[in-house]
Amino acid sequence: MSTLVVIPTYNESQNVQLITSRVLAAQPQVEILVVDDNSPDGTGKIANELAADDERIHVLHREGKQGLGAAYRAGFAWALERDYDFICEMDADGSHRPEDLGRLLAKAPEFGLVLGSRWVPGGSVVNWPKKREWLSRAASAYSRVMLGIAVKDATAGFRVFQRRTLAAIDLGRVASQGYCFQIDMTRRVRALGHSVTEVPVTFVEREFGQSKMTWEIVREAMWSVTVWGFSRLRS
Ligand SMILES: Nc1nc2c(ncn2[C@@H]2O[C@H](COP(=O)(O)OP(=O)(O)OP(=O)(O)O)[C@@H](O)[C@H]2O)c(=O)[nH]1
Ligand SMILES: [Mg+2]
């Protein structure tokens, strides 16, 4: 069974070496695809050096910052062109602990989508401001009500897709950019009738570099979930 971990990066020069080495230490059998949006801080160049040193590491360079959703769509297309059985999402900033990946992968043969969840029993967040926790819980609760997707952590960005789950989704139609992309993918997986499970994880606030979270990202998610929710209720 082959696995690709897709890691989007934008200005993660302090994190990219650390995260790739932690992933490969925890799961030596996996491969990694770093998707870099021409980071001004040279993350892409560091990723090239890492890839030159280890054949399990690959790099996809994109022209400029186009958002998390666009980076993942490109990474998924790259994965689907190759033979990977499982495709994972993981942030570069250390918030998703590579040491938890094994527990997600253990469930992957059974479920179309496995979420690394902060908001199920056993899950937790470390060093996150109360405001961020509230925002995340509220986004998941709103998604549950509006979209009828019975998951506790709809915005989880630590996840494993089976190949056939991703292949069933028309990625060209997924327009979401920010963490709304995660909600969008979750609802599409459910709509296609694929199974979803949540595995508790410990989410750790980044130590190095800066968050790319903006109010525009929050606005996009609220607006999109509202629009999807009303069109679901109408149909
Ligand atoms: N390629 C690419 N990667 C991105 C982009 N925006 C964010 N990322 C990466 O996506 C991951 C998640 O972004 P973060 O900035 O950590 O956002 P977040 O996790 O929602 O916010 P924090 O919890 O505050 O860190 C990180 O690895 C980022 O480097 C983008 O436009 N392009
Ligand atoms: Mg982060």
C-alpha cells in the first residue's frame, strides 16, 4: 500500500525540513509532496534540496500564492496521476503531529476519509488561543447544522483519503480557497456516500513562522456553508 503525504507550504522555511524529517521518521514507508507557492522566504529551494537528498520527497512548484485549496487541488491531481493508494493532507507548521499519522493510516483501508479530529473525545488543542478554539468549534457546529455532515471537526486539515474517494470528486468544481476547502471536501465525500471517521489527535499551535489565517478565509467559509446549506434545504 503506497501513501503520499501532501504538505502545502507558504513561507515555511523554518518548518519544512523539520516536518519532512518528522514524517519520514514516524512513517518511513510514505512519500511526501511539498506544494510550494513560490514562497518569498525560499521554502521551495529548501524543499528542492530535501528532495535531492531523499527520493521519498517530491516538490511541486506553483507560480504564486493562490490559497490552500488551490495548492491541495494541484497536489491531489499530482497524486492521482500516480499510483498512491492513500493521500494525506498535513500542514507544514507542526500543528498536525506526524506521530499521530499512523493512527489515521490504520483506519484508512476501512474508511473513504479519515479525519484527525480535535473535537472528539481524546482530541485536544495545545497553545491555541480561546478565540481560535471557539471559531473552529463554531465552524464545525454550523457545518453540521447547515450541511447535515455528522462530523465534529469539519475543518480538520489533517486527513487521509482513499484514492477512490478522491478520484470520485470532480476537483475542477471545488472552488473553495481557505479552510472552507476542508468543509467542502468533507461534504462532497459524504454526498458521494463514502464513509468518514474521526480519529482523535492533539493539535499543536505553530512554534515558527506565521499563520496565513485571515478574516477573508473565515468570511469565505461562513458564506459558502450558508449558500450550500440553503440549496441543500431547498432540494
Ligand atoms: N502552497 C500554499 N500553502 C499555503 C497557502 N496558505 C497556507 N498554506 C499552508 O497551509 C498550511 C496551513 O496554513 P496555516 O497558516 O498554518 O493556517 P492555519 O493552520 O489555518 O492557521 P494557524 O492555525 O493559525 O497556523 C501551512 O502549511 C501553510 O504554509 C497557500 O496559499 N499556498
Ligand atoms: Mg497552522
